[in-house]
Amino acid sequence: MSHEYAALLKAHRDIPVLSTGINNTVTQDSTFPTKEHPSLLTHTGKTVNTPLNSTLSARHIKVPTNPKDPHYADRVTLASIRKNALTLSFRGHRDGKVPRIEWDQYYLHLLPLVLEHPKLMLAESKQMTDTLRKIYKAASDFIGDASLSAEQQVALKTRSLCIPLLAENPWIPPDDEENTIFTIVLEDRGLDAVPDDGSDERTKFDNIVVQYKRTMAYLREILNHTFLRAVYQTSSRQAKLEYEEVQRNFINDHSNDDPDDEPVKFTALNIIEYIQEECICSNDKAVQSITNAMSKMVRHNGQTLLDWLQSFVPLVNKYLKATAQQELDDDEAQALWKAHFANQITLAEKSTMLIFQSQHLTNNEVRQLQLLTEGEFNERTLQKLVTKLSSTFEHYKPDKAIMQYLNQARKTTWS
């Protein structure tokens, strides 16, 4: 009897009568995808450590605290891995909206993980057909981290994983999908035009078109499931409840659809649209948060001048995105971060730069740093100079002027 119980517990969700009964209503048990898609499991029923699965599992690792633990020596690295994995989180929900920039950044990083996941899983389980391999043929080469910023790498990763038809339309087919598939098959067959009706070549052509259509439908089923699983596991507890509500409402709304019609599918778009309509707000909140974060940045003991300068780059870039700007004008840059940055340069460092700048900079570049102490400077020119002088500067420790500035800043702007 124990064997029967185990079989029922394993299979009941895949048998409509056992999971919902026949009264055509949705039970309180959620059917929201939270586990691996069955088609992606290996023949042993196990999953694979793809980048997506590794990221999801890293969120829950326990950092060793016992010196006898075999991974105790790796505790700092493991803590960093867990911390980084948790940055891929969406905190928004209906009563706690977050700025659009947070959703955009989250989606940008999640999408390539989701797109790549089936490719690796299907390859591991020996299910990669010729058509699947062609769909997962890179549309462009992946350049790598030596040439691109982190976010540029992520954006290019999406395009480098598969053909544009899938990369640009992972959840539902576009209106012109059939025409696009025709073009793909023509290239596959080395043809200039669709073969004549009734010919053997047309039969082969049509068969390949059907293979592409079916494979695209199969992949989208998996991708939708994978995205829903990933967004569920990386969202707040309240958001999870709301996702389940969206799905229950969808099922109830379509419970009386004509069974002879093509069923309307619940896809990632249902959740994406819900998030965009109910869980995000304008970037005004983000702009204020970024501004506050920069105003409270403090240069720590031993931090080099170059590191101090570069520490502002991520926040400035985030500010530019939140305000939809390409660059800051001089006055805005000075008020936002440059004055605050300059006020934490020691007198000794300023003297060193003044003494040696003519050896490393052109006359025009020297003029670009004349008002450095007032927070007016060309950051690239300054970066060039502090890089040249990196071994010349003394170990950083805030001097009297910096301490006075920080104490005054705490009283006026940090409270």
C-alpha cells in the first residue's frame, strides 16, 4: 500500500481528476509552476546545475560556521555567492510598488538565464534534435567581459543564445512567425523561393516548416514554465501570493471556454503584465534613493583615490538610466556626486596631483582639473592622473578637513 501512496503523491498533480475533481473549480492548492518542467528532467528524474538552477539554489545555501565542516575554508566565498544570488530578486507587489528601473534590471538579468536553461537541460538529457540545435544557434557572437559592461554582456547574452525569433518572442509567437519560419527554412534548404505545390521539394519544405512550428511551440511551453518558476522563486512572499491569485483568476475566467476551441494559455506574459501594471511605479523613488545613497558615501580607510573615484560609476550609471539621460551636465554632476567626491580627497593627495600633473597631462587636461577642489573636473582626465600616481599617494586616512566635512554633512544632509 505504501507504494501506491507514493505513486499517488507523485502523480496527482498531473491527473486533473485527482488534482481538482470534476466540479470545474480551482482548489486552494496552487498549480503555479514551482518545480522543473518534466520535459527537462534527466532519465533519472534529476535536474542539472544550469546557471539558472545554480542561481536559484545559491539563494538558500547555509554558510558553514563549524570549523569541522569540509567547506568551512570557503565560507567567505560561499557567503559572497549567496549575497550575489539574492541580488536577483524582485521586491515589488501590489501594495509595495518599486521603481520601474528595478524591474527592468531584474528582467534583463533573468531572461538570458531562462533562455539558456532548456538548451543545457535538453543537451544533458540527449534530447537536442537538429531543429532545436538550429533554433539555439547564436544570432551573434558573445564578445565577453573584456569589451562590455556587465549589463551589456547580459543583453548580448540573450541575443547570442538563439535565433532572434525566439530571443525576441520567448513567450508567445509573433504575428509574422510563419513568414519568419519560411525564411529560415529557405536558408536551410538553400532555396530562393518556396517550391511549387505538389513537388517533392515542397513536401520536404513543408515538413521542415512543421518541425520548426512544433519545436517553437514546445520550447515556448518550457520557457514559459521556466520563467514562471524562476520569477516565483525570486520574488517576495507577498508577490508569490499575488502571482497565484493571477493564475487562479485566469483559470476561473476560462473555465467555461468551448472545449473544441484552441485553449487560451497562461504564459509568462500574464505575470509580466501584472507586474508592470500593479507592482511598479515611476523612477522618481529610485532617483531619490540613488541621490541619497551617493550623498552618504564615505571613503573608508585605505581606499585608494582611484577606487574612490570608480565607486561612483555604478550609481551614476543607475541614475542616468532612472532619469533616461545619456550623460549629466556639469552643474548636475557637481551637485549629485563630484563635490561630495572632491571633499574626501586629502590635502596631501591634492598637493601630489598639483606637483606631478604637468608630467602626465597636457595643458588642456591640466585646465580640466583646475577646479577639482570645488567639484568641477573631467572624470576621465582625473582617472588618468590618479592611475599614473597610484603608487605615489600615501595610504589614505581622512585628514582634519575631511572629518570636518563629514561631520557637517551628517548634521545637514544625512539626518
